Amino acid sequence: MTDASIPETYVRERATDGRKDLRYPPAPEALAVPAYDNHCHLEIADGDVGLSLAEQLDRAEAVGILGVVQASGDIESSRWAVAAAEADPRVLAAVAIHPNDAPAYAGAGALDEAIAVIDELAAHPRTRAIGETGLDYFRTEEPGRAAQQASFEAHIALAKKHGLALQIHDRDAHDDVLATLARLGAPARTVFHCFSGDDAMARICGDAGYYLSFAGNITFKNAQNLRDALAVTPRERILVETDAPFLTPAPLRGRPNAPYLIPITLRFMAAELGVDVDELAARVAANTLEVYGSFA
């Protein structure tokens, strides 16, 4: 199978969707206690606005973000993630076929072959997660959902096989995602990337021992459900991410997101929880290392 045999994929297509201003925002005040970005797509940011991987990571480190987990959505980005993790110790890789891409691979008759490539990449010592995988009923309609479910189940099996964390993409599919995890048994370290549920779902996830990762959209005015979810999430299960270059926190929406903007989201979360930002940063950093292991 070659990448050219697969239609344009969701992750790459999304890179040009809705961007208003390609200039990066100014850097926020640095964190006194360092933290990590546990989900970003720096290959997209690099292609959009021309920053190299090293420049992205240097900007992040300057404000107290010591490392990133580079997430993937197709074969090309998964290979990029592993190469980035090999090139710089501040990067760990997550590899997967995105749920919105699963029907495209299945339509080309290549889903099993694509999963085999992810399996191979998952064996790399710098790969620490399978992701992002899951279910998305917002963009994928009924005809493509069987392929999406099959892909999700295959990725769960890979996470267990390799002893890796699982990064879940869940959009408008909460009940089916939770049911799949309950039926198959979730990997020991399961992360809901860019958590999109409410406080009731957060309680279910907390009881199950899942980690909830909050992105810049928790700062949006219409995201009270995320703030309610954060409030009931056990502190030892909270993670933070950018999903860069997407979901730039307010008031910077419309401009590219990047790991160096994590302090904005983290400070917002600390204020919502009524805790000191240093305390939350230390807790989130410890949680990140528990999920993905050391960056060294």
C-alpha cells in the first residue's frame, strides 16, 4: 500500500479549515512549574506557518512546557511522529488511523494493511500511545461507522499488545465509545483526548480510571459542559493539551495554536478549580509522565 492509494485524509484536510490569521500569538508568561502538552499535531503547524519542529519545541520550553506527545491520524503523520520523537527527546509519538479516516482506508480495501503499519510503528521505543482513535458521529455518517468501529477495536488491541496508552477521539459518540471500552476492556492508561462530554460522563470516566485531557476550548464561552466536567474530574486524572494547531484558547481563537500556549489553558483551568497554578501544573505533569513514561 502507498499513501497515494488513500484519499485525502481528515487530519491533513482539517489543517486548512477555518483559519483566519496564520500569525502565531505572543508568548504568555512562563509557568514556574513545568508541564507537558499531551496531544498536538506539529506536522500540521509546521506546514501551515513554517516553524520547524525545533522552533516549536524551543518556544514551548521557554514558557515551561518541557515536552509534547505528537498525535497522529494517518500513515503519513504516524511516520512523522515517530521520526520527530527520534529526532528530539522533547517528543513522544502516538500513532493511529483517525476515526474519520477509517472509512477511506476501508473503501480502498486497505484498513487491515494500514493497521499493520501502525502495529509496526507502535513497537518503536519512542512510541508511547496509540492515538488518536475512537468514534466520531459528527463527521462520519452511518455508512462509514462500521469501518470506524472496526478500526477503533483494532487500535484498542494494539494498545494492549504493546502496553501503550490509548488516546481516544470521541465526538458525538459518547455512549458507544464507553460501551466499546467496557465490552472489550480498556487499556490500563486510557485518555479521552480533548474531552467533550459533561460532568455526568466525567464521573463515569473517573470511576473507570480514565484520564481526561482538556484543550483550549475549555476557555470558550459556550463550553460550560467542559468546565463542569473539569470540576468533577479527579485531580490525578487531569491532563492538558493543545490539539495544536487547533482549538486555540480564548481570546486568541482564529490564530494557530501551539504548545507554548499551554500556560493560558492551564491558568484558566486552575482558576476554574480554585487552585494555585503551580499546584495544578505539578499534578498535570506527574499525570502525563504516569501515562506516557519518561521523555528522557
